[in-house]
Amino acid sequence: MKTERILTMAQAISEAIAQEMTRDEAVFVMGEDIGSYGGIFGATGGLLDKFGPQRVMDTPISETAFIGAATGAAAAGLRPIVELMFVDFFGVCMDQIYNHLAKNTYMSGGHVKLPVVLTTAIGGGYGDAAQHSQCLYSTFAHMPGIKVVVPSNAYDAKGLMTAAIRDDNPVMFMYHKGIMGLPWMSYLEGSSNAVPEEAYTIPLGQAKVMREGADLTIVSLSQMVQKAMLAAQELQGQSIHAEVIDLRTLVPLDKEAILKSVRKTGRLLIADEDYLGFGLSGEIAALIAENLDTVSLKAPVMRLAVPNVPIPYSRPLEQFVIPQVADIVQAAQALLVGKLARAVAA
């Protein structure tokens, strides 16, 4: 019997890139410390030894320059994968992203394809303070012309990365540091799972039911999915059956998967590590509000997200602002107050 091969998310992403570089000579990688270092979070480990410095290129710390170069290379027929260490750093090169990469296919009438994959690390939870701990995926999802992928586990990360590289549109591929499986950083172990050796794709815009349930729906993505799964397990012991939806991608957003689940459960909890204001949680809440003709709610939609404050350096404060497993459990219990009260009375 063949033993399942367990990979970390970092290993799965690197393997997907290597397989696509082997399959298609137009694919190359560049970015900060992606060569001999293998990427600060391991997403390009081993690629330099396999493909050499002509296809795995360390760049200067000049984000505008190398993201602009990737846009030009893609317009010329190549398929760049570009890593910028932290999503927080994209501020210095936003013009290249939202005015050029995201818009030039539209502005050319579809004549210019820009198959660029921008990879970056997101998330907090390890004391790296306000300038290295944001998620910001809602910021990029707000911009027309760019797809946004945010995996929660190694299997999905490989399939989604392969699909992103093959896509003819620009794709933002965001991985949470807390689930990459790095030996020097604690991580939620559910993110490392069985990954096939062969190449495969997961369609962008296809959410996944991670756990079925009938009492409430928990919608999440990235590391928060792993927290939601732990919360659902704890809730199971209280006879609360939570359905957990992993969005996988924000753009495209699998709206029907969300609606289908909430139609079944009648209750929705959105667990998000991005900011609460003007973000993913509000977008999904609006989706439900706009479909109340087909969705019958048993309780108001509940949102868990980071309050509109910078991520603190202090560990107790950081743990306070970023939703934790206990917060998800408490929010779910609050949604089920009526059900719990009836159970106690019985």
C-alpha cells in the first residue's frame, strides 16, 4: 500500500512552480531572496539548483522596477512569477499593480495578455508588528482586473498555484506565514496534508466545503480556515454542527457555494483575518442581504475580523485583535443562542 505523501504549503508551492517551469520554458521566477535563500518563507526552495540563475533571478529591493519588468515580460510572451516578501510592501509599487498590471489587458482591447503571478506572504500572529502582519487581500480584490488566490493547505496551494501560472490573467497568490510549515515558526498542522506528485489544477473561483454541518455556516479562507476547523470540532462536542467553507479565492468569488450553505443552515459567521471595515466580511454579508428572497436567516449575519487598528507588536494585544479559535466558538454559540436555550429547557 502506497503511503500518502505529506507536504507543507511551502513545499507544495515550490513543487508546483518547478513542474510548471519544466513544462513551459516561458515560466520564470524573480523577486527578493528567491534564489539561494529559497524565499524567506520557503516558496521557491530548490528552484535555483534546478533551473539556474537565468530563470530564477534575485532582484534588488526595488519593487516598482521588478514588478514593472514582470508586466513587460508578460506582455512580450513570458509567464513571470514574482515574489515580494510581505504584502505590506506592495504600497511602494501600487501604480505598477493597479494601473498597469490590472488594467492594460482591458485598455489594449484584450490584445495584450499579462499572465503574471504575484506571490506574497500575509498575516500576523507571530509578533512582527504593524508593517509586516497585514492580510490586505480585500484591498486587491477591490481592484478590477486581477485575480486573488488565498489557499489554506498544501493540497490546495499546489493545485491553485498551477492554475494561477497557466491563467492568462494577472493573479495575486497570497500565502499565510502561519501555515507554510516552516521549521522556525509555529504553524497550524492542518495546513500540511497529502499532495499528489503529479501536476493538477484546482479551478479558480471554486470554494470547498471543508466540513459539513446543519446549524450554521462558517465562511473563511487562509489560516482562518484551520482555526475554523478547530472551532467546529470543539462545537461538535456541544452538539453544534458547523459547516466550514474555504473560499480558496476571493476573485473569482464562489457566491453560489456560500448561498447554498446558508440556505441550508440559516446562519452565517464570517471569520476573517483582514480588517473589518470595507472588506471581505462586508462583501459576503452584502451578498446574503441581496439574496434574502432565496435565503431565510434564523439570525443576523455575524462578522469576526480585525478591528480597524494597526496590528500590535505586543503578543497579548496581537492575539486580541486577530480572531482566534475561542472567538469563533463564542461567536458560533451566540448565533445559536435560541437553539441552546431550547436544549437547556428540554
